[in-house]
Amino acid sequence: MLDSITPLVITYNEEANLARTLEALRWAKRVVVLDSGSGDRTRQIAQGFSNVDWHERVFDHHAGQCNYALEHLVANERFVLSMDADYIMPDALRAELAAQTPSDQISGFRIRFRYCIGGVALRGTLYPPRVCLYRPSQARYRQQGHAHFLEISGSIEDLRSAMLHDDRKPQAQFGARQRHYASMEARFLRSRRWSELDWRKRVRRLLVIAPWLVPMYVLFAQGLILDGRAGWRYAYERFLAEWLIARALWRTDLKDSTT
């Protein structure tokens, strides 16, 4: 099946990650990279790989970038492997994909993730499985808060092997990105009724609880306390992300109460 897969990588200032991601995709005949205006060495790194097809587009939101790629860059491909620039395909996943012979009724494959901190794979994560491999003719993305979601028609199958998620960008970039996401997520949460939210979103609406509950959950329920420094780093990152969302929600409430 590998010959029928075209990886699609969305990038923005990914010089810390991109080389490792593309190195694991050397098996692909064509890797489409859609960049959102990087100001670092992302383009230079990407064009150092002979199988990369480089494109640029002004960023509007993640769903917009992905839908542009589906419509204009990979529309005629049989299967697309949608990847962030901090995803790394292990040998086991590549071998499992090579062995697949999907019927015409299969529109996509769901892949689980192993989250890494500095190259250390954690035993648990809040990062959910995603349908990353799919037929582009059957797919469309929808933006919701700070996240984008794939809407796909047809049957989905689950793969056994996991993709690695290993973001090694500096901590300052992580904080800036999370502040931006927090603002988007707060606007989304306040635009929905309580009954429209799933349990994760409801926890986030409870301003005092989420920033403390989430790191305790990953450390003790998922066992990341056994992963040492990497586990504590992940718990801190989850605390920071939830605290920024809670702060954005509080500021929204304060603004509404004074107008």
C-alpha cells in the first residue's frame, strides 16, 4: 500500500522538528509540504529532501490549510497521510501500512499516538487517536475552537501500530502557541451551550478544576509519574495549556460583565 500513499505535512517554523519527520518519510515518492509563511530554516530543510514537493499559502486556520491541500495539492492521490511536522513514523507503522490491502469501502485508517518529550516516549497521553490516513476525495476538515476535525464518509479501520508525536521546539514557542490556542478555545467554549459540549469541554468550562485536574490525571491515572522528568514535563505542559484557557475564559466573563 505504501506506493499509493502521499504524506501531507503542514508546517510553520518547524526547523526543530522537520528533518526527523521527513527522514522517516524517505520511502514516499512524493511528500507534499504546505507551509504557512515560516521565517526560520523550514524551507531550507524541506528542500534538502528530494521527494519533497514544497508549497506556501497564507494561513487562515488549520482547517483552511488542510482543505486547500486536499482540493489543490493532493486531490488526485489515492491515499493521503496527514501529518503535523512533529509526527514521526516508526518502522512498525510503516511495515503495517505496507501490508494493508484496503477494499474500496475503506475510506481511512485511525492511528493512535505515543507522545514523546525530548525523544522519550511516554506511557500515556491525552493526545487522541486520529484518522490520519484517508482517501482525499472522501474527506473535509472543519475548524472548531483551536482544533480542526476531519469529516469523512465511508468506513474507518484502526491500525495497531502508533505514530510518534515528538515536538522539540523551544519552550517559549510552546507558550506563545498555547496562548493563541487558548484564546480560540475560550471563544468556542463560550459560543456553545453546556449540552453541546463533551465531557472534556465541560471540564474546561469549570475554570478552577481543569488546570489542576488534568496534570493529576496524567501523572497518576495514566502513570506518567513513572516516566520521571519527561512525565513531569508533560504534566506541566498540560497544566499550562489548561490554565491559559481558564484565564482566557475568565477574561471573557469579566469583559462581558462590564459591558
